[in-house]
Amino acid sequence: MSRRRASGGGTNLGRLPFISYRVALTGDVARTALEAGNSAKMIFRHYREVVEPQMAEAWFSITPPDGWLPGELKWSIRERLRKISFRK
């Protein structure tokens, strides 16, 4: 087992919940596979957890506080995010 996997770390920590909750929310494995850059077969084999739709709605409703922007982004991406957040 790799050191990263053993420690529970990695760059795709949100992938499992995204796929599981997205399938619960939409009921559409093929669409979720396309959105996640995966195949329906891989979702059924590795990612699909049984999740209640209410839990999926709660997971997707999590947002950062108003005005928060990630500090490590390039200036242009940060400016685009800032413009989007002021449209609300």
C-alpha cells in the first residue's frame, strides 16, 4: 500500500463523496460518470455508496463563507471567482 493511501491523504479526497452523492441526487450513473471523467462500470465497481438523497442535498449545499477566495490561485482565476460572487 502506498504511503499516501495509508495516511488517508491524496488529491482526490472529494471524488468518492462527489460521485456517491451525485448519483443519489440525479439517479443518473451515466451522467455522473461523464461529469466525473469516469465510466459507469467504474462507478458501480469502486465509488458507489448507498446515500440518501437528503444527505446528497446537504453535501452539495456546503459553500465557503461569503467573500472567501482561495489564496493560492492565479490572479486571473481569483478575479473571475470574485466577479461571479458579486453577481448574486
